[in-house]
Amino acid sequence: MKRLIASTIFAVAAVSVAQAGELWRATGFEQPESALVDTAHNRIVVSNIVGNPGAADGNGYLSLLSMDGKVIARHWVDGMDAPKGMAISGGKLYAADITKVRVVDLASGKLVETIDVPGSVFLNDMTQDKAGKVYVSDMLADTIYRIDGDKPEPFVKDPLLASPNGVFADGDRLIVASWGKGINKADFSTAEPGGLLSVDLATKTITPLPGAQNFADLDGVIAMGGTIYATAYMTGTLYSYKPGGKPEAVMQFKPGSADIGTDGKATIFVPLMGEGEVAALSLD
């Protein structure tokens, strides 16, 4: 992602249907980067960067939304720098925060631990596998780390990851949305756009998904019902991809669509960093 300073309007969450497929939009966030469903508590956690995505400035925080788009807590957890992707495991929420991972107790909303990730540069998205292990991508180091409890370790480091951004645990694999090769750190443009990859959790083998290469600078990714959905931050496009096919644009936003979340049924939640909003989309 590139630096975006969103205007801040602390309004009550608004519900609007801006285009076909939208259920609602919640407003008033500050560069919302990720929207993660907390199934156990029937709510959505939203990370707010608030400033430079790479600056350890103490401005970042997490918000809570109801499943129908109403703000439960604007500042649920403070004391972060630039939180981005998140994952849930063992009653705890993990949030990527530049070179650290913040750990929050879901029941109390208290920040209980900070995990330093040695060697990391720009931690981005997170996911958890069925065994409860947590993974976090490092977009500027072609690396994915694995965290077991509170112990981080490099899981896979390879130029084939091509600036990995979105990660999503899908059975025995990780689905990875890559930003692209030859990334320019000044404006995050790329010499070659990214695509969708699969990383085997047992062998760590990286496999490009057929027909889904070199098509966009990808950000967030989820899988649901045999279909993969991914956002292209620079254009604001939401893509869908099925095995044997090619990525298809299913929704168009303004630039800034980031780490998407899902209820696992038929709804996708899209953070819109530039607009300070979270949009809910029905896939029915």
C-alpha cells in the first residue's frame, strides 16, 4: 500500500447501498486496513493505521463493528503504531504492526503482549491454520513468518512470493496474494504485477495458481466456497478466481481496497483506506 492520509470524520456509522451487491457501509475510520470477523463474539474488528503505514508513531488502533455495520467501539484497543492484517487463535487476536505482532485478549479487549519479529521489514496480512498456528506476510522481504504461541519463525522466504501481501489459510495450504516484482518503495508501483499463489503447509512448496498470474498489485485475499477473492489496492478492484479459470472483476471501488474479511457464508467485508470506510458485500 502507499501512504494515504484519510480525512477523519467521527460520525455514527452510516448505512448506504452505493452500488449493486453492497449491504452497508460503515464510515468514520482512519485508514482502515483490515476487517476481520470475530465469530465467537459476532462482530468485526477493524484496524486503523492513522498516518504513515511504516511509521512507529503510536497512532494506530482497533475498532469494533456489529455484523450489520454499526460501531460498537471506535477505539477498542489503542497503543499501536500502524496495525494492518489480523488473525484469531486461542481466544486471542493477533495484529501485524510493522515489525511487531500485537496480541489482544478478545474477551477483555486488553493488549496483553507484543511479539517482536526479528528481521522483519513490513508485516502485512495475517491468517491462522486449523492447528491454531498464525502466519504473517512480510511484503518487503518476500517472507511469510509463522507464530506458534508467542514464538515467530520464518516459514518460507522466496523471491517467488513476489512481495506477499494477503494470506489466507485454506485447508492444507496458504493462499497468497502477491503485490508484484520489482516494487518501488517510494510509491509501491511494481515492474511486474502480482498474482495468486499457493503454499503447501507441509512441504512449503510455492505454486502459482494457473491463469492468475501477473494481473494486478494484490492486497487482501480470502477463499470461500471454492472461489478465491482478492483486492487490487491501486485500482480498488475486487476480483474472483476459480480453479481452471481467470480472475474476473466483480466489484469496483476507488483505489485503497485492502485486507478483506468474510463471515465464511456469503458476505465479504472490504476496508476502503482512502475513504475511511468499511463496505459489506453480499455474494448471493
